[in-house]
Amino acid sequence: KTYLGRPETDGVRCSSMQVLGNALRLSSRPEEALPVHEAVLAFMRRLNDEEMIFTALGNVAACLSGLGRDNESLVLERDIYTRSVASRGVSHEYTILSGTNLTISLNTLGLFREAKALLSDQLLPVARRTLGPDHDVTLRLNHNLAEAIRTKPGFNRDDFLEAETIMRDVVQRRRR
């Protein structure tokens, strides 16, 4: 069955497009998923559905990254995080998650200092306070921090020890 005959505003049609886009992206076919996610994004913008716009933007960013277009992905991740802070506040779980995605993009592009600053100064203190130190998102942020420290240029013994300490803490918390 196709959804071609359904009106563009039909919720089932849009949900189907999202499922298709995600299936293509997760099947390592981001070049096919990108136009689907861009169509969903355009639809959400016409509806002015801010929450779904965040989701659609994140899917487009993931496709761009999968295509090796990491600079374009970073621009979207920055936008998502900035808009999420403005509309949801810094303590909202989805804002923290969008910050997590931003730090991954920063690390991918070798912007380790910026990733470390965002993690250390903003995301981790808020995540620990609002979600708790054992929450999955907080642990992922700690992992991203260790990666930012471990992969930066000029990595030295002190950096190694700091990254190792962070990862040991993450492993211990995950075992609980």
C-alpha cells in the first residue's frame, strides 16, 4: 500500500515517511534517506511543529554525517542545540541530548577543545544535577568527554590519566 494518494497533512503519511527515512539511514543508505528526511522537515516547518522540527533536523544532520558532510551536520547540530536551549531550557533532557549530539559532531571534526568546554562547563553539570550521575545520558556525556580528551592533538600522560579516570567511573556506574 502506498501513501501517495493521502493528503500531505495526513499524520500516517508523515509517520510513514519518517519510518522510511530512518530505515534507509540505519541500513547505511543515507543518500536515499536524506531527501526523505528533508521532505519531512519541510512538512514539519509548514505545520510549524517545533518539537517535530527538532527531530527532523536531527535526522537530516545524521544523514549528512553519514554522507561525510560533517561540516553541514555540525551547522544543524549547533542550530538544534541553540534552539532547544531557547525553547526548552538548559535542563530539559532533550536539550542535553541535543548537546550530546553536538559534542559528537565537534569531536568528529577534531574540535576537541570546544567539545571539552561544552561538556565540562555546560552539559555535564546540568546533566548531573537534573538527570543524576548514573543516568544513561550523563554517562554518554562522560564518555564523550573522555573521547574529547583522548583524541585531542598533543595528548599526553596527564590527559590519558584524566580520560582513564572518567572511563573507569563510567564503567563502574554502568555495572550498578
